[in-house]
Amino acid sequence: MTRFLHLAVGIAGLVLAGTVRAASGIEEIWHRTYWGESSEGLLQQFGVAATRLPNAFDFGDSYADVVLPRQLVGGVAMMVFFQMNKATHGLKRI
């Protein structure tokens, strides 16, 4: 399961990077969030589309405790991880 999770995160990062972002439909997520936003704010913003994870995923300098499990990005179903800064607990990256 850990290997699959690492692969999924890597693929998500590639899909979300660079010019793919402009044509993928991810813009809506960017427009509905702001850097430094709390996990609670994200849960309120995305409502039933968002899921709070029972155990946060560790990303080194950040963690993800809120995800959008079924988002279409470039026509592909992806899981979107909201990575939170460990020091401030605010949104650091998507």
C-alpha cells in the first residue's frame, strides 16, 4: 500500500505541474483555496467533496490530513492532497 501511495503522489505531482495545470481543470481548486488556509477551512470550502484522513500522510516538511479523493485533472481521476505546513498548520502546497 505504501508503494502505491508513493506512486500515486508522484503521478499527481507530475500531472499538477507546469502547463498541464492550465488546461486540466485544476484551476477551480486553486481559486477556491489560499496559501496558509487551515484544514478546517478546506473542509468547509469543499464540503462533502473533501475527506479528512484518519491518519495524516507525512510529506517530510508537510502533512496531508485533507484530500479530495475523486477529482478530474486533465480528464484523469486523481486524489488531490492538501499539504499543510508542519510549523504553521496552514496550506503549503496542493
